[in-house]
Amino acid sequence: MNLKIINLLMGLQAMGLVAASLFANDDHPFRKTETFPVIFGSHKEVPDLRGQIQPAYRSAIDKQPLEQLLKHFLDSCPADSLVLIDQPGISSEDFKLTPSTASLWTQFARYFHRCGTFIPYLQTQVSLSQKKLADYYVRNCEAEVIKADLSKSNPEHKLYPHFGDTRRRVITVKLPPLSTDPEERQDELFNNDLLIHELVSGIPSPFFAIIYTNSEGANTTQPPGLFSEYFIIDELVRSSRKPEIRDQWKKNAPLEEGQFLGDLGEVKPPLMEHKKRLEKKRQDEEYVQSKKVRMEAGSSVDKLVEKLDALLTVESVLLVLLISIFSWVVWFTCKILVQIFNGIRGALPTASQPEGKPQVNNNETAEKDSKTKAKTAETVESRIPENIDVKQAEEPTTLRRRKQ
């Protein structure tokens, strides 16, 4: 019995060592690790990637699936101009929208809102090489590379030379690194957001694609957990799922060389234009109001899924397993103690009857009871008159009256 208990305790000790090694491992999912956000999208929808869009709190991917996904994205040559933006130091925490940081991503949200395909991955364990992405697009889509100039020595203050045709190009830019000071970081994000506008607004073709990532100097961040909210990314994901957003690129689909579907639209009277603007204004107000409600209340379904994802973790499963084993050990120990107690109790001699109290004789008691019953019967018979039969006396009074 003692040997079983010793073996059980040794097993629990071994499990504790295994759990400690898991939490001490650098690859454990709950430890803080360096992460690199990768966000990409294109004005033209890539239908094969429609199923890859995931909620922001589940936006994590490993190196090999990410490279395959980007390769599939670039193989379709979705854009006349591919903009590769490298923002050193950006992390997933920077995309959490608060009232004080809502204006930091205005141009970022503006251009990604036009994307028919939008895929964000806020937590990746590998950085992307801007040069490799550019070379891959040049090789597969016959594009040329243009490097944006952010230096102060640029006399014309233009990020890249102007071009008026729609030949495929790759525009690369490496933004200044972000500071670790919170106030300086917000100012830098705001200024870099304006640079995104300058980069994309100079493209003559409506068909553009953006890959926004961080190639170096990633901040050590915690993966998205319970109640983590990324309203900017979440809103763009919801928008990209709408058919009117996914299909808006078709309005710019080329019919002939130099001709676009948007240029052939019917000229509307001024009154119809006025009504259309009013309707558009009303829809925008409703959209803004619904957006505020969603930002305040959040999505109950997404929160439920988020809680389930947080519960079904390695840590929680291990905790339940340890509690189950501990409960079994307690039950097994109590069972052994009960058996030992019963054995000791059975081995003790039977206690004798205390002195001073004579043992009761069952025969004498029965004899006394019979004598008491006999005396009771004699008393009853003596009370019955002599002229009445015993059987008649036993009859009820009412029955005797009827016979009389």
C-alpha cells in the first residue's frame, strides 16, 4: 500500500517537472515573443484568398503558410502598382484604437478600405524581406522597382518620380523607426500615416496593392488574448466582406486600352445628383453611428468565440488534468484510510455489559405480559351481565336493538 502511494507521488512530481519545462520554453504560446505584423490587400479582389480573412484576435500565422499565402497573392499580379511599406518597430499593440489614437491611422484605413482583398496577420514569428517581395513581383509580373526617397536632401520633396502610365511597378519605402516614448511614438505614427497618403495618391491607376509590415526591431508583445480589441483591423475585415466593397474594382475594369468603365457612366441631372449626395450623406451618418455602437458594445459572437479560444488552451487543459489527478489521489487516500480504520475496529474485543445493570431475561418478560393480558380479560368478563350471552355482548348496540 505504501509502495503505491510512493509511486503515485513520484508520478505527480514528474508531471510537475514537465509542466515547468513547458512554461520555461521560449516557444511556449503564453510567453512574450517578438512579433511582426503583416497586413496586405489589393483594390482588385483575389477570390481564392477570400476564405483567408480571419477576425483580428485570431490573426496569427507561421512562416511557411505566410510565405505560401503571399506567393499566391503576388502570382495573381493583382495591381499595377505594388506598394511595399516597411515600418520598423510597429507592433500589434499600436493597432488598438482609443479616442487619443483614432487619428493615427486615417490614411491607412482610407486606402485599405478600398481593397477588395484585405488580409491582416498581427502576430507572425518571422519578418519579411522587402527586397525578396519586390524581386518576386518583378520576376513574375514584369514590373520595375521604384524606391521612395524620404531624405531631407530631396529638393522637390517628392517621394518618387511622377509617372502617368499603368505599367506595373513596385514602390518600396522604409519609414523612420518608431520611438519607445509613447508621445513621440504617436507623433511619428501620425506623420508616417501622411506619408502613406503621399505614396498611394500619386499612383495614376486605381489598381494598387499594399503590403505593410515590419522587417526589423519588433517590439516584444503579448499575443492577442481575452478582451483584446483591434477596432481598426476588425472594421476593415468587416468592410472587405461586403459585396459592394469586394466588387467596386469592377467599375474600374478596363474595357479597351486607356478606357475605364467609370468614364462611361450616365450623366445624371443636377437634381438626381443632389438627391444622391443626400442619400450618401445619410448612409454615411448611419454607418458612423453603427460603427460607434459596435466599438462601444463589441460583437457578442466574437467575444464568445474569443472566450472559448482563451479557455481551450494548453494551460487550462493542463490545469484541469492536474486537478483531476489531485482529486483522484485524495479519493484513493480516503478509501485506504477507511479500510485501515475498519480493520482496526474489527480487531478490537467486544465490549461487555456494564456492571450494576442486570441482564434482562426475555422469558420473564414474556411471562409477565401473558399474566397482564389474562387479568385484563377477566376484568372485562366480570363487567358483562350474567343473563347476556358472550357472543351477544360482543355485538354492537344498534344491532341488538333491531333484533329486539
